Amino acid sequence: MAKKAKKKAAAKKSATMETLIVGSKVKGVIKGNGCMTSGELLEALNAKVHELLNGACARASANKRSTVRAQDI
């Protein structure tokens, strides 16, 4: 029963945050470096990308721009 609740919570969290990364490409890079990918990596990486982009948008807005530039990252 606890697993079902955990899956629902994870699905709910994932539903609010759109996936911005290509999982197969990320796994390919990691495998190419002789490593393995954990189950939580893609979700954590996606969250980090969202965080990075939100910060870049905030920086652009603070500089009175609507265009996010490379320097905002």
C-alpha cells in the first residue's frame, strides 16, 4: 500500500514539472563515460534544469529584458 502512495506522489510531482531533457541522450553520455544511471537521476537533472532556467528568467527580468540570454545562465 505504501508503494502505491509513493508512486502517486511521484506522479503528481512529475506532472507539475514538464520534462525538458531527453533521457536516452543523458543515459548515452553517462554510459559513454563508463558509468551507470540511477533511477532518480533523470528526475533530479530535470529539476535542476528547471531551477537553472527559472533563475535565468529572473535575471533577465531584473535587467528589464524579456529575452533570456546565455549570460543569464
